[in-house]
Amino acid sequence: MTENPPVELVETDSVPSEAKLPTIHGNFQIRVFHEASTGFDHVALTLGDMDGPDPVIVRLHSECLTGDVLGSLRCDCGPQLDSALKAIVERGWGCLLYLRQEGRGIGLHAKIQAYHLQDKGADTLDANLMLGLPADGRDYSIAASMLTALDITHVSLLSNNPNKREQLEKHGIKVANLIPLVVGVSEQNRFYLETKVERMGHKIDQDQLDRN
């Protein structure tokens, strides 16, 4: 097991960066973590008691300005964020980590450059590679550090992406199971999702894509 990178709770004048956060989905607790190596601030939203015997339902959600904020239909990120928060509220307890890893870790500028290449026919994987960037550059060691700081070591992961499971387990988080999160499918993002399945190993049944 490799050592997790430095992660520290952001504090100002001895005041913790932690507070109550009422949302349209429910009343969460928000806590901000600072990643020393990148300078990014990541967010943990928690609901309820994390100390139960069952795995904690957890969503690792990578930042997506276009999908989460602007309602883009090119991806399923916005619907996944909403559905994950709803699922946590329905369970009564759980955690969502909002990770500052825009565009699968390549950043917003490069992500829009990749969109330009996709407009010309490239799929999401090849567009990144054509820019000399990784198909998926995300590193979930920071997520493992955040979960450990929250005393969460055994999770049920809301995800279709086996790589998230592999990376968390590499860094000491036990993943009991993956809970599929297939929402927001449309004609505008179907090819994007099919590329995830066919070239990136995501677990989405074809009938789930066809039904949506």
C-alpha cells in the first residue's frame, strides 16, 4: 500500500473550514481539505453518522463546470451529482467527495480543447491523447486521504468506474461493492458513454443506455 499524499484541513485564524450546508436534497455537513501538492481545495459533504457497521455509501465526484453548473448534455456529470446526493439522503447517511479534477484531471482549458476535437469526430479518449494528455489523469489517492481523515475506511461506491475501486483499495480503503449510477443518458452523450464502456472499462449495460 502506498503512502497517501499530504492532506490538511483548511483553517483560518483557528476557525475550521467546516460548517452545516442545507441543500435542496438535504442538510449536509461541508468540510474543505487542502491538497498541498496541487494547491487545490477539495470538498467532503457528509450526512449522518459514519460509525455504523455497514459500508458507508460514497460518491467520488470529479469537478465538471460544464455539466454540474452549466447543465451541459455532453456528459452525465450533473445528473450523477444530483442522483448521488439524493441516494445519500435516501439512505440516511453517506459521503460525497467533490474533487477538483476537471476534465478527468486535464483541467478546464484542455477539456474544452478536447471538446473541439470531439466536434470534429474524435471520441473522448482519443481527443485527450491527440492533445498529448492522458485519457484519464485522475489520482484518487487524495480521495483515500480524505476518507481516512473522516474515519471512513469501508465503503459502497456509487460509480460505474472500476478504476476508482482499484485506486481506493490500493490506498487502504475497503470497497464492498460498486453501486451503478446510470442517469442523464441522452442522444447528446450516448457516444461519450459508449466510449467509457468500450474503451475505458466502465460497467454500464447496453440495455441501460437503450432505456434512457
